[in-house]
Amino acid sequence: MGFLYRWCEERFEFQVIADDILAKFVPVHMNIFYCFGGILLTSFLFHINARELKVILLQTTFGWLIR
């Protein structure tokens, strides 16, 4: 398991990304519920995108080719 972690860390530098995210300052007026709006919007956009791909693949003539 340690080998897999080291291999991924060498290529993707997860620790550097995590340190960068954790070093950012969060304003006082923001709380956990404020962040949920962005998370919800992002999830909704991914859902719409996945649904559109499904329509293109299954209901459109030569949809597999278009994708």
C-alpha cells in the first residue's frame, strides 16, 4: 500500500495540493453552509452533463460516433 501511495505522490503531488488548499485564508463570514452552494452547483452541472451525454449516446442517430 505504501508503494502505491509513494507512486501516486511522485506523479500527482497530492501533499503539495493539500498544503496549498489548507494554507488559504477563509473569511469570517463564510461557513460550511456557504460552501455547500458551490458544491451543489458543481454536482448539478455534472449531473446535467452526464444526462446530456446519455441522451446523445442512446437517443441520437450515430450518437456513439458524435461522442
